[in-house]
Amino acid sequence: MSPAPISQSVQRRRRAIVTGLTPYMNEPVLLEAISHWQQHYAERPSFSLQGFVSDLCRLFDMGERRHHIHMSLVQAMTLSDSELAADPLADSNEHDTDAHPCTHAFQCLLQALWQGLGKRSATQLQLDLGAQLRQSSVSPETRLTMEYWLQSPEKPLSPLPLASLRDQLNRTYILLCERLGPVEADRQLKCAYQTTLARLDHRKALQALM
């Protein structure tokens, strides 16, 4: 039997992490923990549980629960797919374009912007966007969702509230101004907007972002 695709393996491991941590964390802390795992442990060849649990105890002052958290994660790894919690970063299905037009418009706009910038500048912008997600003003939900998408930009962006999308677009514009200057930043964003406008069915969603 051939091995499972890497993306499937990462998704299953992420579901196991969510399952094991849920009894010990409320939702905001859980999202922070998943974000940390996604950034530092998702691509490692094994769970690296000892290191991950050590990080959680340090970040969230949970040292007294270290053993229980570790055992909960170990047990979660042995569960069947049907017993695991849902993946908070599950890929959007084909209906999400209609159900979440603003998220789809945001994704298309940034992809058009990256295409216009060229590979080198686009890669740097993606790195800059990822770095600013660590600011305290960014919600854990937005941070986790954007981090995952920036690591796999060819995949659909999971739905985000309009306010979060506008905030991320504003941060993108500020980064563009810092690297290109306001005149070139305006030109690049305008070109990306016009390109996206010509491709989208939900034009009002794109206009709502601006």
C-alpha cells in the first residue's frame, strides 16, 4: 500500500492534536496551541510530542498538567478517523465560494497581487504577512487560518469575518507601501483589483473589502 499524501497526514495529525488538547483548553487558547503546532511541528516527521508539550506548558503556564496533556495526545494518536475532532482548517468545499464570497474575493485579490509582483517580491510579501500575524492585535482564529493558507496558498482560504479580511488587506497595503513606496503600492493594488473584478461573479464582495 502506498503511503498517505503528506497533506492528509498533516490533517490527521492536526485533528489528533485538537482531540487531545480540547479537554484542557478553552477555544482561544486551543487555537493558539494549534497555531503554534502548525508553525513549528506540522512538517516534522513525527509528532515530536515531548517538545510540543514542553512548549505548551511554557507558553500557557500548564506545567502541573504536563503528564495528563501528554497522555491525552498519545491516546488521541491511536483513535480512528471517526473518533477524532473536526479539523479547524478543513479545506473549503465547492459551495464555499458562494457561501463566503468575501473570503473568496480576498483570496483572489491577493493571488492577483502576488502574480503582478512577480515571484521574488510575492514570496517576500507572504513572509512579511506571516510575520505580522504574530502581533497581539490579530485574533487566534485569523492567525491560524492565515498562517495555514500562506503555507499552502494554492489551497482555498477558510472563511474569515469581513472585519478580519479588511484588516489583513490593510496590513498588506501597509507592507506594500513600506517596500515599494505609496505610488507603486497603489498601482499594484489597483491592477490586482481590476484583474480580480474581471474574474469574480460576486463583485460586491470585492467592493466590500476595499
